[in-house]
Amino acid sequence: MHTKDLLTREEIDRFSSKSNWGAIRVISFTWVSIALIFLMAAVWTNPFTIALAIVLLGGRQLGLAVIMHDAGHRALFQSWKMNKFAAQWFGAAFVFNDAKAYRIHHAKHHRLGGSEEDPDLYKYVNYALARKDFYKKIRRDLTGVTAYRAIKGNVKKHGFRIVRNWTIAQGILFAALFATGNGFLYLLWLAAYASSHQFILRIRLAAEHGSVENLMDSDPRKHTRTTIPKIWERPFFAPNYVNYHLEHHVLASVPCYKLKSFHRLLDDKGYFEQAEVCTSYWQVLKKLVLPPGVEKEKIIVPTH
């Protein structure tokens, strides 16, 4: 179903309109929650709070990636300049990414999704995975291998510019912690990026497009999934409404802070009757792993 057949012009305009205050709320909530996690680790420094901080920060880092994503779509602030600034300096550079490179790459994903030309296809085409293969990926995520490969790949592609931006952003974060007498806590940020963040990122991405009905169908209902998280899953896998992914593919101009209400509109129109909406990330996880003894032929897709 084409967007013009699903939504009226008034609905498109209403849900695509941006609110600077909405954008500020999203960014502020993400960064304040990061500050509170560091505060917890600083005030009650013990093995439990350190481990908890690493896990929680991994989810907050996904929140920063969502800021990069939405601002890259020009879907946070009213101004393109503000979106461009927010994508890089409130998101991308703090999670070892680059807003401009991501924006260009991600635009292709939206344009070519549901086809063999999707540049992200290699990330989820082989789900569901055999249990041993899935565990192997998770081990790489939790032991820093995935993070190392991501950083190495970005540096190789983008060189000095991306390293300069990372140095500035990471320096700001370290300086802020150091100024409070807690510079050592910066290690938690690196540990989270190298472990919990990579695991969370994998599950979030696989939930969006992995093990769906038909990755080669141009209808988003066939190649994209929305997940309604349990309340405890939300801080980790669904910050800033990123779980409403089918809605995002229907109309990418909708700001994240309007996706929940946009979901209700589409539901009222019966749009999800032919779509997959999971009621938890645990439900999705069970779809990503094949039952014991079941094999699936691996598909080789070139990376872009």
C-alpha cells in the first residue's frame, strides 16, 4: 500500500511537523539519564553498580544513535542546521560514528529496502540463525570484537575527519567526568560501547528486519517489524521510540516523539492486519534462532 493511499495530505503534514521542544526533550532525557548512571556509579562504586552501569550505558548509547538517525532524517528539529548539528554532536561522535556518512548510507537503506540492493541486507538476511552461530555473534559483541571491527571500518573509510570528531566528543565526555573527580568512569563508557551496546544494537537491528516474512517484498509490512517492548526492555532496546520501525518505514519524516501516536493512527486504519507486530523483544529473539537440529543455507550478500 502506497503512502498516498494510506494517509491523507493533512495526516502526512500533521505527523511530519517538527517541534524544537520535542527534540530538546528527547536529547535532554537521553543525556540526563546518562549523567544519572554515571552519578550512580560515582556515589555507590562497587562491582554491582559498575556492571549495572555498563549494561545501562549500552542502552543509552543506542539512544544517542537514535538521535543521530532521526536528526539525519531531518526529523528532530525544524531547522536542518540544528538537525545536522544534533546528529553529530549530541549523537554520532559519542558512539564512534559519523553523522554525514551514516545519513548517506541510511538513505539508501530506505530507498532500496525490500530489494537485493538494500545496503544493510547483509546484516539481517541470514536470520533465523542456528543456535551456535547466534551465540558466536553474541560472544563477539560482548568481548569487543564487533566494536573493534566497527571502529576500524569507520576509520578506514573516513580517516582523519572522523577521528578528529571522535577525539573532540570523547574528550568532552572525559573532561566532564574528570572535572567532577570521576575521570575513571570514562572507562565505563568505553566498556559499554565494546560490549553491551553491540549486543543491544544487534538485537535492535535484527528485530527490525531479521526473520521477517519477505525481505524482497517492497511492502514494508513484509520486510519490516514493529516491536512493542515490555517496560523493562524499553531502556535497553527501545530508547527514543526506535521500536516503531514499521511506522518509520511508512513515513520516515515522522519525528520519533510522534511515532507512538502515528502507530495508533495506522492501527485505526487497519494497517497492521497484514503486518507483524511483536509484543516483546523476547518474542523477537525466539524468532531469530532456529530450533535445534534445523539448518538454513547461508546467503552471501556483499557489504556496501
